[in-house]
Amino acid sequence: MVNRTLIGLLSGALFGAGLAISGMLDPVRVRGFLDVLGRWDPTLAFVMGGALLPMAGAWWLQRRLPAPLADQRFHLPHTNPITPSLVSGAAIFGIGWGLGGLCPGPALAVLALQPLDVWPFVVAMLAGFVVAPRLQARGRT
């Protein structure tokens, strides 16, 4: 079995390099994509479109492998119905993305490059990670 830590490190480095090369570490560029009624910047659409080909290849390959390289079995997400919790969470994520111009992956990459510019976003993001499960648990009781 291949070393899981090494695979994680290489995958994270590849993801971060892709974000940097594509310009997705620049919140102004991301907000430009979301500004469909103003000066729209289609760069993010090309980045997302470019991610479809390798992902399609990964899904094709996964169906043909008995197990992943670094685990005994695949851990694939289950298809769940659209729920109010999913919709509200997606809306909150989208609002934060639009206001900050960052989402978790790019925020952590920018934290390594320009920590003073992004630390408030990262702190708020981490607070959301802590608060959200507690709110969900409270809603179930």
C-alpha cells in the first residue's frame, strides 16, 4: 500500500499549485466571476471546466479498480436528497464566498502566502466549522 501521507501531501501541493497558476488565490478574480451583471471574469468557469476532464477520468478509473492505492476500499459519498439543511448551508457558503472571494482550499493556500490579508476569513471559517455541527445537533433534538 502506498503511503497515505505522501499521497495527501502531493495531492495538496498539486491542488495549491493549480489554484496559484490559475489565479484562484486572488479574491478579486473570484468576485469578478460572481459579478455577472458587472465586469464578469470567466476565468473561474475555465478552471472548473478544466477540472471536469481529470475528474471524469478518475471516476472511470475508480470503477475499474478493486481498491484505491492507499486504502482497503473506496469511501464514496452517498447520494442524499436535497434538504433544507443542504440548501441553507449552500446559501451560507455562497454568500461567504461572494463576500470574501475565497473558499476553504484557496483560503488556506493564501494563508501560507499572505497571512495578514486572510486570517480574519480563516478564523471565521474555522468558527463556522465548530458552530455548524452544534446548530445541526440542536435542530435534531
